[in-house]
Amino acid sequence: MAYNLQGIVRKATVNLTTEFDRLAYATQNIANLNTNGYKAVRFEDVIDADGSVYGVERVDTKTGEFVLTNNPLDVAVQGGGYIPVTTPQGEIRYTRDGSFMMNKEGYLITKTGDLVGSGIKVDAAAEKTEIRSNGDVYIYQKLTDEPQYAGTIPLVQFTNPEALKDVGGNEFIPTENAGQMKLVENHDYIKQYGVERSNLDTISEVYMVSRINASILATSKLMQAVDTMYNEAISINE
């Protein structure tokens, strides 16, 4: 009897730990509802041979809704892929948050101060900045002038983007499981004057939190019941 109770406690403990992990991911998703280009993280159930439940992290890579901002430096990736950015330390990271701005030298940067691509210099005094669907950036000193090519916002894709690691600041680095990276050419995935919203389904996420809370409560009550049974068994043996 003691072995059976211990087995129940062990499985309940594993399941409870999984539910708390799932709750952490769900609350992280909700907290990033308004984060540009954020990809919701799923914690899917996996049942092992002895009936214990554990979770596997999955990233939902579907494209979020396009939101118009009318800012000429804002772009959204409307398709698969990530924009490479370069940190001040020279590290290459990847993002889908296209809410760009200019630094004091005139280079396109992210909100965290990272260079877009390897460096694209624009001109704050120009009358127009055009970012085409393939990522090419052109500057018009005057609207009647011929455009001047300033560079291209690169776009790359990974074989398994679900395996990218979130390093904060809405940026990612590849892991061994992310697979091969390739530069996407001749695409039309870049859309100017707007950003990509989070792809989070708010209603589903709130419902998920409610389910997780109910599961945690039920498992806690089960463990309390098992603890009571275990103590009664000890009293009988005495």
C-alpha cells in the first residue's frame, strides 16, 4: 500500500511541476500581448510510459496581424523569416520586431540599440525613406530626386525556427536544433509603415490559464488526500 501511495505522490508531483511550468509560459505569453512580432510559446503535454505527464516547449511561428503606424522606419515581416541585427558587441541576433529608428550616426537600429543587418545608413534630412517589399532601402533627398540606394534589410529563415532561443529584447539566437540558416532572396515579405502584432490568441490563452489553475487545484487536493491516507496507514500499523 505504501508503494502505491508513493507512486501516486510521485506522479502527482511530476504533473504538478509540469502545470506550474505551463502556467509560467502562459503568463509570459499574456505579458507579451503588445510586444511587436512576439511568437506565443506552447507547452504541450507528453505522457511517458508510466503515465506521468511532462511538457515540451513549442513556439507558434505563424505570422501576426499587420498594424499600420504610418512611421516610415517601421516594417513588418509578413511571411516566414527573421531580420538579423548586430549588437554593440558584434553578436548577431534575429528579430521580427521591425519598429526601427535612427541612431545619432543615422543608422537603422532596433529599440534595444542593435544595428539592423550589418548597418544601413539613412538620412534624417531626406524628404522620404522608402523600404521596398524585398527589404531594399532608398532615400529621396527631395521627392523629385532620383532615389539613392542605402542598403537592404536582410531576411533569413531557419529549418526549425521553433528551436530559436529567446535572449530577451524580442531577439533570438539559433540553437543546434534550429537547423540550417539561409538568406531569403527575391521575396516580398517586408511591409513598410507598420509592425507585426503578437500572434497570441488572448481568449485561448486566458482559457488555458483557467484550465491550468483548475488542474493545479485538483492535483493539490489529490496530494492532500494521499497524505491523509498515508498518515492513517501509519497509525494502523502502529
